[in-house]
Amino acid sequence: MGNYHTLTQAEAVAYARGIEGVFPVGAQLKSREIGDGNLNHVFHISDPASGRGLILKQALPYVKVVGESVPLTLDRVRIESEALRIQGELCPDQTPKVYAYDPDLALMVMEDLSDHIILRRGLMERGRYPLFAGHIGSFLARMLFFTSDLAMDLQEKKRRVKAFINPELCNITEDLIFDAPYKKSRMNIFEPHIRDAVERIWADKELHLEVALLREVFLTKAQALLHGDLHTDNIFIKLDSAKVIDPEFAYYGPMGFDIGTVIANLLLNYSGQEGWSTDAQGRTEYRRYLLDAVRDLWTQFELQFRELWNGHAADRMAKTRGYQDLYVTRLVQDTIGFAGAKMLCRVYGFIHVADIDHIADAAARERAQRIALEIGAALIKLNRSAQSIEEVLDIALKAAN
Amino acid sequence: MGNYHTLTQAEAVAYARGIEGVFPVGAQLKSREIGDGNLNHVFHISDPASGRGLILKQALPYVKVVGESVPLTLDRVRIESEALRIQGELCPDQTPKVYAYDPDLALMVMEDLSDHIILRRGLMERGRYPLFAGHIGSFLARMLFFTSDLAMDLQEKKRRVKAFINPELCNITEDLIFDAPYKKSRMNIFEPHIRDAVERIWADKELHLEVALLREVFLTKAQALLHGDLHTDNIFIKLDSAKVIDPEFAYYGPMGFDIGTVIANLLLNYSGQEGWSTDAQGRTEYRRYLLDAVRDLWTQFELQFRELWNGHAADRMAKTRGYQDLYVTRLVQDTIGFAGAKMLCRVYGFIHVADIDHIADAAARERAQRIALEIGAALIKLNRSAQSIEEVLDIALKAAN
């Protein structure tokens, strides 16, 4: 990394101009920084005349945490680019094109997805995406199946585990999702009006045991190559397309973590529907849409995962009678447990979600927070006993009543 | 590995002479090859005048399988030497001293353990080792605890997982223990008199499901740094000492695999006691000793593992109420399941044990084989429900009656 320096906007534009086949020669390029600058500089560079554009993303050698700058490995760009390469092979329709990867500058140049919107924003605008469950269910089934021991040469899979050992980014997840929310910590940020609910979580020993078990699964179960951070800001959507970006947290972990992260974010939006308090009917209808999306996502995932297993399992032992059913049951359990853990930390942990935080009315925001906490805690407690995704829907319905 | 060549006996002696501080200057060294030459050349080099000696072990770039030479990575010597270094720090009393490690020649020079005997031979001679359970129980507790997420910095543990990715040697285990024994394969070698019992195993779908689950745990659960091949040929013993050698199969896997391997080998000897058929009382007494050793080994392991957990857990979450008990219960389940899998493959798979194969009388040998098969299959089927090591003893008593 000897040649690394953070690019100025002018340098980013010059770099983008050097990418072949995107911009016409002599184009008047415009540039706009679109990231938050906490982890990366992200520039959207475009040519208004031709309508063409691209994204240049450069990793910064630090992360901003509670106002401090903490060093963070630039190796995450290698991991992200390698994960995107695998993702592009397995799920080309859900993967942005990568035009360039520059390890020295820790940057990638990627397809401009300006014709899509960020899924979180889409959900906050009560958008409906009838193809979402199919697209992301397929993405999850293909990524998780084809990178697992079920489909890979067992030796090659181990080499891939090695290539994706990702200690520093896993550490962020381990702290923010599985540790800080269950103790008093300056990494927890919440409004005084929910202190009683947060303190109940801090005192709930039964919950802590289930979190310890989920955390152990996150730490030890090298089941498949995960995206590792599959919330709704990392999914770009339009009616006929969904794209998954930013796999810099990729590592070999439990499949249920990725599926659970998507479901958690649907349910956080479900909780946040309290914010539209003057439109009770619209809220009820959109919540029904979101629960259908949760069910459809799991159903699409399971259907395609089982089809892949039946048609493409490389592994003789995968054909063992009863194994697939047991495997899928443990998957739904992991998924539900991780979904719960993801929900809690996003309500009162270090990084919140706009679906709830952006509710202007304090009473409605508090109701949304309490609904999310109730759902999250209940899901965590189901992680060893759940048999079906329907249990999630029952819990969500009850919490919002 | 550009300078690698297999040493002649004379070159091995010259190499040994160059190790400082072992032999007197000008000593008349004797050399004797003591390995089977399938995987490694192992020379015992000694000076009869001073009584001093050492072991020089050089890895060969192939393994002999069914008469063929299959290439095998020399990187296993790096893994073995690194595992022995960690083992020496955590369990100095159970670890041979390493005088030299030469990556170019893929060789190690180690302490001469001629004052010990191989535990398998000790058991075949009906030796009693009252300190064995304490020594090996402690070895297992310390190695498995201190290399796990319970005791290590979580990031450092991930780097260690990476350093011990060991695809080729894990592949041998995956084939010989978890795959070939459950199908018709030329890797299965058995006498016609037990064909009916082997065919029952090939037809036992319930058993195959449990093996698939155990295999998945072996493939995915990066819980602790395992020895990976802890049978009784890799334990050297005398009344007041036990030493563990040959961790070339080391990798991050499920703790129960190592504990289960030791127990399997005690129970294989237990089965082989049929061979001493003229001495019914001696057989009964020694079997009682072996079952006590199984119980004591687990008890010593559990006691010391819990003590380490209570006193040395680095991880805040490890203190979660109820977590340790659940963890230990799942450990005993993994241990019992893996013990069963280890037993079956050693009766009719590719590599047998002398405890049974060396029984001269065919009828007694057959009885021993059937006892081991009965115990092994029953243990495998306990892998999801066992609650206590006592269940193993009950099964073993019943099988030998």
C-alpha cells in the first residue's frame, strides 16, 4: 500500500476519465461526493451530455467512531472486490459491474446505479417491489449454496475461507451487534423515553444466553461466503431489478446471518410505519405488504435453495435422506435469531435506521422503537425452537397491535 | 521448497550431528528408521556411549494410498511445527521438545521419547496408567480452551484459523472417516466374516443422517485448534508422563473431535480384549479399567475446562448465565458422536488398529470387530441427544456382554 493517498475530487475525476469505454473523449465530467465519509470516499462522476456515469469508491485508512478516528485495514477493498467478482459470477443480475480495482489506491470503479434507488428509501416512500422477493431470494440462495460445502470442492472451499478471513470488519459486527447492546456502553445511543425498555434488555438473562449462542454461531460457523452487511442501504432497487453492493464485511459465516439481516430491515421499516400516524389504513396495508415480503423472501429463498441442492449438490453426503430438511430447519432458526439481533442494535445501538429515527413525532417514534424492540427480543428467543417463518409474522402482527 | 530432497540415512545423521547441545563432539551415532515410510521418514538417531538420542522426521511429498503415490503438501510440516510450538507453550509437560524446524527440507528434529512407549502398545500389553486421564484431560482442556474464542482475542483467533487452514490433510479425514465407510469403496478393507455387519451399516439411513451432521460439524465449526489425529499411536506414555506427537492434521475444528478420538481408541482396545480369550477374569478387569479411563478422561477434561472458563475466559459473553452448561453439553454430544465415527472407520475402513487386527484367533477377532461396530454405531446415534459420558459406558458394557 506504499502508493496510497486519498484522492482529491479532481484526481478522482481524472482517474474516472482513464477508465476505457465509459465516457466519450473530451467529456465535461461532473463529480459529486455521495458517501458519508466515515469509512470511504464515494464519488458519483457523470457526463451530463451523454448521460453516462460511474461510481468511484476509495477506502479510507480509518473509521470514525464516536468522534474518534480508528485505523481500519485497507485490505477490505481486496475482500470487497473479490466478493463482488464471485457475486458477479453467481448472480450477475444482482451485481454492479466493476470497471477497475486498484489495490494500491484501495479503490474500485463501478457501475452507476442512479436508475435504481436505495431500498431503505424505497420502503420509506412506501414503494412496492413485487419482484424483490424473487430477486433477493435468488441472490441469497445462489450465493449461499454455491459458496458452501454443499456445492464446492471441499479443499477449494477451505482456501476460500482463508482468503476471506476478515478480522477487523467482523470485529465491528461482533462489538456493535452482539456485545454493546447487552451492556451499558457509550456505543449505545438512545432517547430517554425508551430507557425502561433498554434496561429491561440489559437485565434479561434469558435473552443474553440466546445472544451468546447466536454470537458463537457468528464466530465459528464457516458455512458460506456471506455479504456480511446486507441491510436495505446496501440493496439498490427498481421495479424490475435489485442490485447488492458493498460486501466489504464478507467472510465465511452462518447463512442465516445474511437472510436475517434482510428480514430485520424489512421489520424495522414495519415498526417505523408508526410514523405515518395520520393514515391508519395505508399503514395497515403497507405493513401487510412488508410481512408478505418477509414471507415471500424466505419462501423464494427456500424454494431455490432446495432446487439447487437437489440439482447441483456436488457432495454425495448432501443426498442423505432427511439431511436437507434438518439443514433448512436450522437455517430458519439461525435466520430468525440473527434477524432479532440485527433489529435490537439498530434501535438503540451505535448505528440506527432512518426508517425509525426520521419519524418526526416523538410519541410515534417511541411507539416504533418499542415495536421493534418487542419483535427483536422475541425473534432472538426463537433461535433454537422456530420451525417456520410464519412465527415471525405472528410476532410482528402481535407487536403492532 | 526449492532445496527439498529426501535425506539419506547418512545425511540424516550428519544433520543430527549439527544440532547443538545434544550429542558429545565426535560421538559415534547410530541411526534407525522407525516410521512406516508412508507419509514421512522418521529416524531415531542415538549415541550409545552417552545414551543420548533424538528423532529426525522428514515429510515426504507424497502419501501411499492403496499402492499408489499421491502428492501431499509439504506445508504440513509448517503446520505441525507451528502446532507443536503452541502446544509447547500451553502444555509443556505433554509436548516433545523441538530442536530444529527446517522448512526447506520439510523436517523437524525432536526430543527422543524412547523412555516412553506408544500408548496403543501399552494398552495392548494391558498396562495401567493412573495419571493418563489427568495428563491428557488437562492437555485437551488447555489446548482446546486457550485456542478458542473463549480465551483468545477474537481477531487474533481468526488469524490463527487462517494460518491453520489445512485442506489436504483435512481431506484425508473427510474421506476416510466421514465418507468411504458409508458406501461401497475400495477404501474399505474388511474380512468376509463381518460383511453382513458392514452391509447393515451401508443400509442404515438413520446412521447416515447422523454421520452427515457430524461431518458438517467437522467441515464448518472453527471452534478450537485441534490436534486432528489424536489416536493412541500419537500419545507416548510412561507411568508419570504422557506426550502428544504428530499434530500435522491440526486445523480449527470442533473440540469434540479430539476428545472423541482418544475415547474411540480406548474403546477399540476395549473391543479388542476379546483376543485374550483364555483369561476371562483379566479381560473383565481390564475392560473395567478402560471404561474408568474413559469416564476419568472426560471428567478430568470437563473439570479443568470449566475451571479455565471460570478463571480465564477473556470474553465477557462467556460469563453469561447458563452458557457454560449448554456449551459443555454440546461438547459431550460432539465428543460421543465423533468417537463413534472414529471407531467404525478403524474396524473396516482404510486404516485399522492393531488392538483388533492383531488378534490371532479369527473367531475372537470377529467378536472384537462386532463389538466395536455395535459401540461405534450406537455412539454416532447419540450425537444429538447424549447428556452424559455415562451413556457411553452403558453402551460399551452392553455390547461386550
